[in-house]
Amino acid sequence: FVFAAGVRLMSRPVGQHGRPDVMYLSTTDYVQHKHAPGTEGADRFYAMMDHYLGQLDAMGCVIALTADHGMNAKTRMDAQPDVIYLQDVLDGWLGAEMTTPKLPSIAAPQGGAAGLGNGPTPGRARVILPITDPYVVHHGALGSFATVYLPDEADQPTLLARLAALRGIESVLNRADAAARFELPADRIGDIVIVSERSTVIGTSAARHDLTALDAPLRSHGGVSEQRVPLVLNRRINGLDPQHRWRNFDAFDLALNHAQ
């Protein structure tokens, strides 16, 4: 629908309320969660994209194609989700009794409690998963990034070392290091940030993730392993610095300032 709408809009005559100067066509990552590259579902989706992008190209549009993140299989050898339930781990280490929380509880959306990774927790530490949303059929509210709020008395250096030693964990950073490395606002993240390895995801508690809706091997994102994304333009651009690290938001600069 999104690409068809873009072609329809671009087919309008030039002029006021006619053909747009700029369009931003955004899709969800549902297909990428459900279908690995090279499968029938993925091929069908990209054939559809190619069909509509070809029409926009024929109309003379400058096209910049990119993504917000990559996607990887997050499964064990038996194709079951490979999950570290971090809230359960921290409750076992720090205790499960509630202390004064550092931030207010976030209630799960109506009708979406099963399968959501955030919300009220009984633990002394609190695990927050940014991937969490009420549409869990394609990712089970599981991703490779988590941030944790700790009780004031927690021995943070020791805790970071213990977390880093867990199987499937790629990196554990304190707030300052995480903000610097990942360009995050320090006042919007917890005391520590945890990133899992390529094939592993992070959950809160096993009892709070309903994976029964997953009808295909889990594919998700959130880790460093999903940072690499495509950045494709339908115009040849000469004179670009070959050493520059292009990022997805550079699509606007490249399309508007270099590809015209």
C-alpha cells in the first residue's frame, strides 16, 4: 500500500496540491522479522518493492533506499529462540523484593499484557526492552538491546563483570560509556546497557514473554550485529569520500544535495 500510494501521488500533475517535491515512504519490518532473505515471502516482498521503485525511477524520481536496522536469526540449533531472561537473572542475584523505583511503572497496553517485556516488575533492578510493543506476533518482544535501572546500593563494577560473563552477551556498558558509544541521551537510559550477540536476544522474565504466537523461527534486531544497513541511490554520485562512514540518515543529504 505504501509504495502504491507513492506511485499514485507522484502520478499527479505538477503544480499546487499536485505532484510532491519530496516523499518519505516508510514500511514496517514485519516481513523481515518473519521471512529470512531468499525465502519465498522475502522474495515476494522485494519483488513488490522493485516493481514500484521501478515506476518511480521511470518518472524521474531520485530514490534513496535505506533501513533503520538489520535483522538476524535469534535461535539455537534446534530453531527455538535463544533468550537470556535478564530480569530473572538479576532477581536471582540482587533479590526480587521491590525497593523505591527510580522511574514510574509503565503499564502494558490494554489487551497486550501477555508477551510484553516492560511494565511493573517485582525486582530490585528493572530491565527495560526498547523493542517492546503490543505487536508481538513477529518478535515476541525480544531484541538484542536492554537497559537496566539498578538500586542505589548495587555494586555496579562487579555486576557489569558478572553480566559480561554470561553466555550470549556481547557487551555491558555503564551509562556514560553507552551514551558515548551509541550516541544515546544519557538521561533517557538506565544505569547500564546490555547488548547480546548475533544469535541471542534479551527478555525480561520468562513468565512475561508469550512466545506461542511465533509461527516461524525468531528473527530480531537491536544489537551491534544489526547495525549494518543498505544505503542505495538510483543516481551515480561522483567525488564522495571513500573513507567516509555513511549512515542511514545520510540518505537525505545524498538525495537532496548530491544526487540532483
